[in-house]
Amino acid sequence: MTDEPHEDPGEGRPKFFNSVTGWIGGLTAVVLALAGLKAAAGQLDLFSSSKPADTAAVASNEDGEVAPAGEEEAAADLPTKYTGTWQGQDVILEWRNGVWVEVTAEGTDDEVTQHYEQLERTDKMTNGIDRTRNMYVRWPTEGGTLEESEDGKTWTESYDVAVG
């Protein structure tokens, strides 16, 4: 081995340029990382604001009755009202003004207990979410057991619904 001095890669340049090169490389890495996170979040649709259908928008059905526009989309010849019993109380689950509304009948006044934004609806299953409680719900479109989930993976039976 020789005792030759080890050359520094930045030797010959002013120290200022070595520092600037490091900063540019670091900032480039941060910008690329943030761009990647934004792209991933865009694919997950985290930043879209899902709003219920506009309650002012109306459309006429074949009977000449006026119904909210979102109701026609939800109905599509599928049930829009269900009944059931939850903890000894009669419950109505009904499509109103672009959202699913869960109502308990107490005496003569109805009490709205939950609002569910519809996520997906087929002839087999209806899926919704209560964004205030971060609670997912699903039930068979033709009636059956309404289930709830906090993570969308583990489901708990809540109560049975029948087409009303």
C-alpha cells in the first residue's frame, strides 16, 4: 500500500458548490416522493368530495309525480324502502333526497337516526356509509340482514330488513 493522499471528489471546487449540489439532490428526492404520494392518493380517490345528490334537482317519473333526480338512479326498479326491528324499535330504512335515511318510529313523531350515503347498489346488495361515524353498512337489496363494519372487512349483523 502506498501512502498517497486520498483525493476528495469535490476537491478543486469551492465548498459552496459541494453544499449546493447536496441540497439540490435532497430537494429533488423530496419533490419526487411527494409527487408519488399525490399520485397514489389520487388513485385511492381520497380527495374527492362525495356529496349526496342535489335535493333541488328534480325529475318526473312515468306517473307524472315529481321525485328527486338521485332517487331515480337509486331506484332503477329496486326497492327504496325497508322495514325492520332494532333493539325492540320499529325501524324504517328509506331512500330520501339522494341518501338512505334510517328512521325509528317513537310515538307519533319519526326520529331520523342515521344518514347513509350510497356507495354501490346492485340487484343483489346495497352498500352505504355513514361518514360522520365512519361506519359502512350493507344489506341484501331484496331484504335480509343489515350488516355494519368500521373497516369494510369485518361485518357485524345489526338487524333484519324486509322490503317495505
